[in-house]
Amino acid sequence: MVEAVADIGLIGLAVMGQNLILNMNDHGYTVCAFNRTTSKVDDFLNGAAKGTNIVGAHSVEELCAKLKRPRKVMLLVKAGAAVDAFIQQLLPHLEEGDIIIDGGNSHFPDSIRRCKELEEKGILFVGSGVSGGEEGARYGPSLMPGGNPKAWPHIKNIFQDIAAKAPDGAPCCEWVGESGAGHYVKMVHNGIEYGDMQLICEVYQIMKEGLGMTHEEMANTFEEWNKHELDSFLIEITRDILKFKDTDGTPLVEKILDTAGQKGTGKWTGIDSLDRGIPVTLIGEAVYSRCLSSLKDERVRASKILAGPKDVKFQGDKKKFIDQLGQALYAAKIVSYAQGFMLMRQAGKDYNWKLNFAGIALMWRGGCIIRSVFLGKIKDAYTNNPELENLLFDPFFQKATADAQDSWRSVLADAIKMGIPTPALSTALNFYDGLRHEKLPANLLQAQRDYFGAHTYELLDAPGKHVHTNWTGKGGDVSASTYDA
Ligand code: 6PG
């Protein structure tokens, strides 16, 4: 009879899995490790796990036998079919009330489905976002668990103990919500990550092409920005990357092929925002920018035949421009987060998830890729007003964008004149200007729709009543049936 010694089991011994196990072990939990290729279990036990309390298993059955009740099994395997396959293998060895946690980057509809299917079998499913890369997993990730709420009391201590801590000591891990809420919030986190990275890349291109700054100058600017409101992990690593020299003494970054990869979480966010009708334009542009970057051959051909402005060097006060660039980056980042929270707000309504936005900001405050000082301000905004309609309406962010907007406009005007692409910085300003316009030209659009398709429109002074006009005198008076996409 195998003794149930372990507090939790973990399947998947790639680097994230191994590091999470070591992290749990550091916090006094006994973990049982399993991997499909079982030689990896032995390698781990004889390597990084040597001298610890970590135990191993060579089959799913043995793993389940070694777990204390209720059993807790965490999967750190490739999202998709592998998750379903392991769930099927686990089921015969689990009993009612046991818990399966999926810590991969799973698509949230899969987590919704798994949560429901497992609940019918009496098994409690948790889909948890895990952010922070290898280092985060080892020393403190941001964890975003959601799923069957009955599981939370059983995993809360482990999760909050191993999670990163915000500067005030609060763990960067809270219960996100039911069903697929954890993976949904992780998806939006990743979308925002795409946006932050794209914004920084646009700033780098303006600095390099427009201002002709050296890598040292660029790195120093990011270093300076990292001391103030832009203080964040991504600004910090950008500084380090710009400083990094290859063996020949030149910056390594310039030798890297300019085509961006992507695993799909940013794309999921973009598609989800379209489905929900929420204008998450910045993440959309960030995804499309990666797509455009990968059309390298076509861009090489275009660079030889498509005209751009003649004078492409900035002529004004460079120092002032760099300050303005920092302001533009900050303002665009605020808009990106405002859009991300708008999307989560809508998803919360659609799925009846009681998302705690201050808690989400706190979870992202430390440990994850988008960690920043700025998230502390977002947490404050939602703590002051949990029902906040839009992050931009919070007095702090309202003032921050008001203070930055002149610089933002000026930077973009110069970038456009210089012919430097700024899709994310620009879309953020366009969204900001769109949002603050009481009246948009959609009245004309409605007239066009009614003109060519009898789609009807509403009048300003009689909303709700659909009217059709015979604009040409030739068409009939019959309107098309109304529907909203
Ligand atoms: C994290 C990251 C991580 C993500 C990678 C790669 O929070 O630790 O979001 O989960 O998978 O950053 O993403 P892309 O390959 O799509 O850039």
C-alpha cells in the first residue's frame, strides 16, 4: 500500500513545472512529480530535486495514490489535447471532491467546458493563469485561479504562499471567479503584454530612426523612465536588452531578425474583443503588428518601391522630444489597460463572473510579465470605486491623460511626418479622442446604411424608434429587418 504523503501532485516536468515544484517545496509542501516520459522524473529527482522533500511517481495511478485527500493535481502541460488526455487518465484514480488544476495557457472556452464536465463527475476543476516565466515560477509567479469555487479553500494556502508578493506583502494571487474566469483573465493579461511590448517597440523605433539615438542613449532613457511612472519589468528588460553587446562588441538586438512570433493568446484576446463588441484596439494593433512583421519578404520589396517622406530625421529639441515620448508611452499604456478592463467588465457581465478588478490589478502588480508600479494605481482606482465604468474616468488617470495629451499628440504628429509606424501609440490616441467625443460621425454611417439597404436609423430625439427614409425617391418605403451583429 502506497502511503499518501504528498500535499499536491504536479504533471509536466518542463522548466515551468520543475520550478513550480521547487517553489512549493521551498514553502514546506510535499510535492509528487510526474511526467509522461518517466525518465524525466528520475532525472529531476536526482538533479534539481535532490535533497528536497519532493517525491516522484512513474504512473498516474502511483501519483494519485501518493496524494493526501482531497487530492490536488496540477497540470503544467501543453494547452489543448494534452490537458484533456491527462484529465482522462486521472479520472479513474480520483474520487469525489478531488481537484484538478490546469496551470497552462489554456483557451478559456476549454476551461469553461472542463469545469462543467468535471463538476458532473464530482471533480473540482481549476483553470489557473500562471505568469512570470521561469523565474516567476521558481521564486514567485502571479497566479490567476478560477473555476469551481469549492476548490479554492483547499488550494488557497499553497497558491498564495508560492505567489509573488506585492510591495505591501499582499500575495499576487486571489480567486478570480467561476468556470473559465482564471484563464480568461490570463488571456487578457497576455493581450495587454502584447500591447505593452508593441508600445515599447514603437518608442524604440522612433528613438533609433527618428532621433538617431545610440543604444547607450536609448538604454539610459529607459533606465530613467524606470524610476518614475513607467517603472515596470518590460521597461527594465528593454534597458538591459539595449545594453547587451554581442561578442563583437555591437548590440545583439540589431542582429535579430525582425519577425515576431506568437503563440496565440494575444490573438484570442483580439478575437474575443470583436465577439463582445468591445474596442480593444491597442491589443488588436499589437497582434497585427506581429503579423506585419512576419511578412518580411514583402516588406523588403515594399521598402524599395513605396514612397515615404523625404526628410526622415527629427529637427527639433531632442531632449524635449524624449520627455514627450515618455508621456506618449504612458498615456497609450493607460488607454491599453482601460481597454483591457473594459473587456473583462463585459466578459464578467456575459458569464456572470463577479470579477474583482482591484484584485486583478493586485495579482498583476508583481510576479507577472506586465508587473509595474502603474498597476498599483489601477488597484487604487478600483478599490476607491469597484463599480468604476472606465479606468479613464478615475480622477488619477483622467489627470494623467490630460497632462500627457499635448506631448502625445506632438510625438505622433512628428512620427507620422517622419514616416515611422506607430500603430499602437496612434490607435490609443484615436480611441481616447473617440471616447471623449459626445458625437461621432455614426449618424452619417446610419444614413448610408439606410440609403443603400433600408437598414433604418433612430432619431436623436426619439431613440428606440426605427425609421426608414426613401432617400432617392426611387426605392420603396419598406425597411430591412433590423438586427445587431
Ligand atoms: C507569461 C507570458 C507567457 C507567454 C509568453 C509567450 O505571462 O508568463 O504571458 O504565458 O506564453 O510570454 O507568448 P507569445 O509567444 O504569444 O509572445
